[in-house]
Amino acid sequence: MRLTVLLVVIIATGAGCTSQPPQIAIEGQYANLSPLFIGAGSVFFEVRNDGGSDAMVRATVAVPNAVVEFHDVRDSRMVRVEKIPVPSRSVVDLKPGGQHLMIFNLPKTTKEGSEIVLTLTFERSGEMQVPVRFIK
């Protein structure tokens, strides 16, 4: 009997340690060209997670020499951050004045209507490709 109780406790405790997998979806993506810096743009979208926690840890774009960075606004200043946490069962809104992606070294031919494909990398969910159009 003691062995049965011990096994039930071990199984129940172990089951609580595993979290469910994230269920990531990207919605409402768009980009704006910077009015101040030639060759720079901001990218905005929602990260919807209907599962366990995750974090966006990398973003790239297939444009030669382009650099993508995660940014946030703190104390009215834009700062670079290493990753963007995506909590369990949440929506993370990357928006103007808050968390967003910055792309630097865009070609001079990038204009309103241009489209790029971002590759977003998440700690647990892996890579996702997301088309993004530049709007006014």
C-alpha cells in the first residue's frame, strides 16, 4: 500500500513539472519605414499563444546586410532587448511605443508596398516565417 501511495505521489508531482507546448500564432503584421533614418524600419504584430510559455529569441530577414533587433520603450527611450517573453495563454502586442522589431540596412528601394519575410525563432516553438508589408 505504501508503495502504491508513493508511486501516485511521484507520478502526480512529475506530471506537474511538465508544461504544455506553446501554440504560437502571428497576427496583424505590418512594417513602417523610419521617417528619421534611411534604411530602417519598425515591425509590429501580435504574438498569440494558446499554450505553454515561450520566448522570441531571434529574428532575421533574407535581405543582404540587414540586421533585425528586438526593441522596447522604457522611460520614453527605445532600448534593445535580447528576447521577448511570450507567457502561457497570452497575447504579446508588438506596437508603436512599446515592444517591436527594428530592421536596419534595408535597401534604398524599400518603399510603401514592399514586402519582406521575417524568420522568427522561438525558444520552444522553433522557427516561423512571417510575410510583412510596409505600409504608410
